[in-house]
Amino acid sequence: MDEITAGTSEPAPLTRLGRLLRPRRAAEGAGPQAAFDRRLLAPMILGSVLNPVNSSIISVSLVPIGAAFGAAPARTAWLISALYLATAIGQPVVGRLVDLYGPRRLYLVGTALTGVAGLAGVLAPGLGVLIAARVLLGLGTCAGYPASMHLIRSEARRTGHDSPAGVLTALSVANQTIAVIGPTLGGLLIGVGGWRATLAVNIPLSLACLVLGRRRLPRTPVPRAADGVRLTTRVDLAGMLLFATMLVSLLLFLMHPQTSHWYLPVTTAAAATALTLRELRAAHPFIDLRVLAGNRPLIATYARALLSYVVSYAFLYGVTQWMQQGRGLTPSQAGLAQLPLFATAILVSTATGRRNAIRGKLLVGGVGQVAACALLLTLGAGSPVWLLLAVSLVFGIPQGLTGLALQNSVYHQADPQRLGTSAGLLRTFGYLGAIVAAAAGAACYPHRADTAGLHELAWFMLGCAVLFLALTLADRALRLTGAVKDAV
């Protein structure tokens, strides 16, 4: 197949995305089997956006849900936290099952659970049932992204061509686009059918995934050991349970860090110790710590993901709150002020998606994060709207570069036999960053989101951005990551 070209002259982002989705020509002498199977793209993209659409659409549903059930914001916030908790735990667990059972089985089970969760949300008689539906929704939407990454790797093995930058970019752009339209879609659905319609949207999405998954995803045999025993019977359930215990206690503490909750970090440490001992001794560990410890580039990628998502989510949550309470914008105006961020991110991703310079993207993204965080320190109650839009636009540059580069890093650095688990862990570190950002926002805004609190938050974000850049500069392994420019 042809090498991926370094750039494109088409200005429209949708046109660029269309080109990314087109199959590439086979290389000279190669048969038709060398082309990426484009029939996989629709179920891959649709499955991978189930989680982000439910993460973004809830932002406009919290107020009407609170009014319907007489719940304060502190209680409705659990609708967000429940999804984050379930997803942070479920992504690597489901990813490991994808590695063992193959993507098709987990994809179909996960998308079916998504439909069931949507129906449960529509029929929920109270907030408790609705929170439980969001937990089920988080677990159901865990399969799409690890399954997609596994399919990309299996297609690379089948075709003999690695580094499918166009397909990886399509996944990244699709997730960014959903982040843009999620709140708008939620508002339209609420206007038509009330807040329950934002849960009902999962039913047709689930059905579409099930139809496409059954028709297009390849069947894979259950792997067997040399003695004929199914390898999938050796799932490390104890390791998964310890991992879940560790993560739940850690995330609960980060969401409400108080001295009275001392038992949560203690539980986290105990579960982490037990998990380490278990995984080092297990014949078939859930997380192969020996392999992971020897894969320093992948560990560095997870660290960068954590720092990057702290900065991103701190802007989305903390700065947006300040725009309303500190600057005096209405919620709709604050939402519109974010559009330059998402539009720039999509443009940057589509324009650079086929470039394999992962280190270059991370470096430019790191510099962009530092510059954007520094700009926040110039904002005040009287800042003109054009300055707010400019800050949002600058944030869009690293948003479009780092997410794609981190995703590509995991693809190239992870053990191919554990790509599903590794991709799931990337999402786990992302959601951990979101919760850290939420906790930082709560600490900087004890009473209201004023300008003084914004500047405190900006200094925290700037520290994370500088650390991200320093970690990238010091990582020599990035020079080789994704260096081969094979096309899909």
C-alpha cells in the first residue's frame, strides 16, 4: 500500500475526515487482502463514541434531572461520577477480555448492555435507579474502544502493514466531534422528550451497533492451549477484583479528599499491594506487571495521559464555571465560548493525523498547553469576549495533538497480545485525570468560581503542563515510536 502522505491541501475538516476513511491502494505486488477492511470502520467508530456521547450529553441534563427528583447538585453529580468510576475500572478489564475472547464477542455484549442501560434510565423511578443505570452504561460502553484498537492491530497483522494512522485519526476525530455535538444534541432531545430522551438515545445506538457488529466484525475462535484447554478459562478474576477495589477507593477519595475519609487511601494502598503480589505470582495475570515494568515508554505514555487530561478537563469544567460566575456569561454563551477549542482540535487532528511524528506532536502539544495555561492568568472579570475565544482556540491546538499522539503511542508501544488491556488503561488514566481536575476545581472554588480561584487553578494546570513537557523532552524512546510510515 502507498505510504501515508505527510499533508493534505483540502481545507474542510469533513473532507479531510472523508479522505482518512477511504481505503488505501494496495502496494505493488500485493493482493487485495493487503487493504484495510473499510467495512470495519462503521462499527468501530460507532462503538468507540458511545462512551464520550454519554459523558458529554449529561452536562445539560443535570438541572432537569435534579428538578424532577428534588435532588441537589451534590447528589446529581453522582450521575457523572458513576460513569467515570465504571468506565475507569471497566476499560482495562473489558480490554483484557477482548484480548482473550476476541473483539466481536465483547463488542456485542457491551453494546447490548448499553441498550439495556438506556432503557433502565428511561424507566428509572428515582435518582438511585438512574445512578445504577449510569453505572451499567459505563460498563456497557467500555468495549467499543478496546475492541476497535484490537481490530486495528489484527488488520495490521493480516495486511502486513503497520501504523494505520488514518484509521487511528478517524477514531480520534470522531470522539472529538461527539464532544462538540453532545451537549447540543442533549438540549434538542430534552426539548423534544425531556431529560429521559437523553438516556433513550442509547437504545437506537445500541441496536445499530448490534446490527453492524454481527454483520461486519470478524468471528474469532476461542484460543486454546496446547493441551486443548481453553485459555479463556484462566481469566484472572482475583486480579480484576483487586484492581477494581484499588481504583474505586482511590477515585472516591479523589472526588472528596477529606481527612475523615482516611480509610480510602489505606484501602487503596492495601489493594495495590495485594494486586502487585498477586500479579507477580499469577500464571496468567490480568495486568502483567513484569512486562509493564519493563515497558518504560508505555508507563511514560500513561503518565503523560494523566497530566494531559488533568489540564484538558480542568479547562472544560473549571474555566467554564468561571466564565459563568466570574465573567458573567450565560450557560449557553459559556458553551459557545468552547466551540473554538473543539473546532481547532478537529482541524489540527485531521490536518496532522497521517503524520507519524508522535514526539513532535507531543512537544508542540506540550508547548501549547503551557502557553494556554499562562494565558488563563491574564483573564479577569472584565476580559473581553474575544480574549476568551482566543484562549479557547489556543487550548484547541494541544487538544488536537496530544490525544491523537497518546493513542498512537499506546498502539505502537503496547504488547500486541495485550493491546485491548493497554488501550483500556489509557482511558483509565484519562478518567483519573478528569477526577483530579474536578477535585482541583473544587479546592480552588470553595464557594464560587471567582477570578482568584481561576488563577489558582491556572497555576495548578500550568504545573501539570510543564511536567508534561519535561517528561516528553526527557523521553528518548519517543524518537523511535511510530517511526515506520506504513499506511492502511
